[in-house]
Amino acid sequence: MQENKCDATSVHHLQGISPSASVALSHEKVHLDPEEWNRRYKTSLQKYSNIRLSVRNEFALAALSMHSMIARAFDILEQHFKHTYFNP
């Protein structure tokens, strides 16, 4: 049975990055100093946090909008039934 191997070069190649650029990217990662790693990590973490907050806000706005539309629909139905069935 053949084993699937997945290294940085093959992943970069699948992403459209040439093998030589992939090797350069791999070497770049090795030569970063700890401060640069820390800065990149914090930047990535902040971007992820901002995206997560944005998505949460969008869902909250959508839920609020849906709730108000449903409430309005029930108000319309209530008025319709009152007018249709309970109007002397």
C-alpha cells in the first residue's frame, strides 16, 4: 500500500507556488528570530480575533433582524384575524 506524503513543497505546489519559491519560504521560516516569530504570531492572532468578532456581530445582527421580521409577521397575522373573524 502506498503512503501519502505531504510536505511543505508539495503543499505550496498545490497552492500554485513554484517549488523553488517553496524552498525559499521554508528557509525563511528557519531563519526567523524569536521576536519576529512573536510579532507574526500576535499579528495573526489579532487578525483571527477581529474576524471572529466580525462574524459573531454579523450573526447577531441577522438574528435580531430575523426576530423583528417574525414579530412583525405575527402582528400582521393577528391584525388580519382580528379584522376577519372578530369584526362585528
